[in-house]
Amino acid sequence: MQTKAQPHGGKAFSLEWLQDVDIHVLEGQFNGAAGGRVPGRPPRSRLHVWLIRFSTSILLWTCLVQLIALAQLWRPHILWPPCFDSRDLHNGNQKNPDPFPSSTSSTLASSSDPHATSFFPASYRSAFRVPRIYKSNGYLMVSCNGGLNQMRSAICDMVAIARLLNLTLIVPELDKTSFWADQSEFGDIFEIDHFIQSLSDEVKIIKQLPSKFKERATAGAIMSMPPVSWSNESYYLNQILPLVKKHKILHFSKTDTRLTNGGLPLEMQKLRCKVNFEALKFTPRIQELGHKLVHFLQSKGPFLVLHLRYEMDMLAFSGCTHGCTDAETEELTKMRYAYPWWKEKVIDSEQKRLDGFCPLTPEETTLVLKALGFDKEIQIYIAAGEIYGGDRRMAPLYDAFSNVVRKETILNAEDLRPFQNHSSQMAALDYLVALDSDVFVPTYDGNMAKVVEGHRRFLGYKKTILLDRRRIVQLVDDFQRGSLNWDEFSLSIREHHNQQMGAPRKRTEIPERPKEEDYFYANPEECLSK
């Protein structure tokens, strides 16, 4: 049957002529032979020609993929959006001007997709990522130290360092020897596959050392060291990179605050945020239980998360014993001397409190919450471990506010059984609840307080009340001595904290005294909308 086609003019023409065309003639035209075959070349079969074309297509596609990878290497944001664009985030925030999102916009996984992190803009969570192609200079192994949130920040730093030095990162090892003695592995808290895949366009991450190096690692025949604290990229490029190139494997034995807060390239800062806000996703089990807690609280109205850092380890470490009995003070002192890695032993507790370096006591916290005007019926979720002194110290808070709860009073024992003796997994539940609270109030600027503060800034500057402990203890002492009446005390507390609610502000940097400057993860302004 004759095949017809309709040209633009609307008239039909025959395609019969295609059956009689010698493909070698067309080939000759491409070879510059004026329509004929190349003299001396034997005729090619049709199969031969198609094999050539097929091979050429594969070669062209391979070249295209390599060009795309090269573009990602030099200009990673040409073909795909950047990790964080403040304009996009700002536009996104405009769609939901309410600073306290409802449960439908929860930062936790939604019921329809328990594995999704809805707080991260969808345009940045592309399922298709082109792995970054680079020649690895060696392998970086890291042993994180500290609690959950100190390790969380450290993991972000280690990824940024591995990317800077073009290293292959081994999935970080979590601390199992600290005060908490939590034996959780990385995969017990964070989704490993998501962690690796979501960062594949930045750095290569593998679950374990290649087999050819395992014997060296097992025998301890690898270079191990703690990096210098608060170091910038020059330290890692000039001192650490040569060590990796020489030994092929480098192990960081400590990871806390090993990267400076500021003064780093913008892309390096944004990568730290990408790890924190996208790559470090809690396991489905943790997310589902966290969602259950949030749903319970939200179903009963607004709620405040109080990070009451008044556990035994905190008090022993800091030497803060205000309000403790003599027996408790002695117990805390003995504990401090029992841990050799807690360097400071002789501590003037009262002076430290007056200087603002102690966590607020439950009694001081109660006065502050009342002065700030919180309703006695508001739900207060205690994000903390066991409070030192128990009900005796918590009694003022229970008397002043009728709806004080914690995860142990909301969930049943069966829900919490898998988390028992795993302090980091328990802390992960508190972290998720703190992110979704209407108000977050930390009583001490420890790691959880700082990391949650920064995360809530990223979520749209959600209300976080940053308490000035130095000023508060002065006002509390004046009130208890009778120098201030209640109205004067309450007004002073409100006026002093009126501008300390987690609003946008410039991060303070003191390069010569990094411990005194604002922590990057508390205010990652390079990644925030303005």
C-alpha cells in the first residue's frame, strides 16, 4: 500500500521513493563523496551502518553526561536550583504568613508520606541528583563526640570539610562513651540511604571503608587526630589535606566545633545548612512517634516547649548548685571529679550564676514564664531528661501552670520501650516537638537550644524566647529580697525580652574569641530569608 503524507501546503505526496534510496549514497554525501561511494571502500551492509550510528549515539550521550557533571563541578547551580535561595524562601514564607503553622503544614512527616521532610522546599528535594564527579584525595573517618545535637552540628561540619578537600566520607560514628553511654548507631537515628543520596551531588559518602583498608583500620594503623577547634578552610587545605594525601585515610577523633562560625565561603555555609535541614532526616520510627506527640499537643491547642536543662549531668558539669541541698551539692561535686574529660573542677557556683553561665532553676523559670504573661492553662511540654531534685524542684512550675506534660506522660510505655536507654533517640523526639511548638523557651544555651533556635529561624522565624540569664537572676534576686514588687519585676522581664523572640538579626562574629560569638547553627543567616 502506498504511504501518503501531508505537507504544509495540504497536498499529499508519496513516500515510495524512500524504499529505493541507497543508504550508502546518503552516507557518501556526509563523507563528501558527492553522492557516490568512496573509491576503494567495500560496500557496507545496512547492519554495519546502524551499528555505527548506535555506537555514535552512545558516545554522544556519554559526552553529554560528562559535560553536565563538569557543569555541576564548576557551576553547580546552572542546571539545578541552589541549595538555598533566600528569595525563594522568602516567597515561600509569604504563602504562609502565620508564624505558627498548623498541623497541616507540620515540619514533621505528613500522614500521607511519613518519610518526607515537609519543611524543606520541594524544589530542593529533587529525586534525581547527578553525582558529583571528582578525584578523591582519600578517606575521612570521623568519631563524633557529645550528645545528639552536638553530633548533629559536627556531622554538618564534617560533610563541608570532606567537600572542601575532595575526600570520600565514611558515614560518621556516633559517641558511645560519653556520660549518656548511648549505643545507638547512625542508622538508628538518621536515615543512612537518604543521607548519602541527598548529598551525592556534593560529596561521595560510603557506609564503610573499602575492604582493602579494613585491616589497617582494625589494627589502628591509620592517622588519627582531633582537628583544631574553630578552624577555617585555610587550616584544612594547608594542614589537613597534605596528611590525607600522605596517609590516604584520616580519622578525626573529635568533631565538636572544629569549623569556624563565620568567614567561610558562602557555598560552604550553605552546604552546612543543606546537611542540617535536608540530609539529616530522622528514621521513620522516630518521625512517626514525634508526629504522634505533636498531634496530641496540637489537638488540645497552642503549646510551649520548655527546654529545662536541669538534669544531673548539666549541673555536675557546670558546677551550678543554686537551690540544691548540701547533700545534692556534694553529690554533684563528686560526679564532676569522677569524669576526667570535664576539665573544670573548682567552680564558684554563685558567681557563675550571677555572670549568667548557669541554667535557670525550675523556680526561676516559673517566675519568668509568669512574668512574660503566659496563661496558666497553656500546655507546657518539658523537653528534657529527668529533672534533678524531682517533684520538689518542679513543684512551683506545677502549681503555676496546670498543663505541664512530657513525652512519658503522653505516650504509653509500649511506645517508648524501644527508646529506653537511648538518650539520643529520646532527644530526637524532643527535637521534633520543639520544632513544631508555638513557642520554644530554652533555659540554657546548650547545643539543643542553639540548634533548635536556628532550625526554627529557617522554618520562618518561629517564636523562640532567648532568655538573658544574667539579667534574669539579678531581677529574681531583687524581687525575692523585696526590692521589686511583682508588677515592677514582670514589666522589667517583658521589656528586656521584647526584642529577643527569634526575629531576624545579624550574627555577631568575634574571630579572635570564637567561643563568645554567635553560634553558626543558632543563626545560619546565610541560609535564611530576610
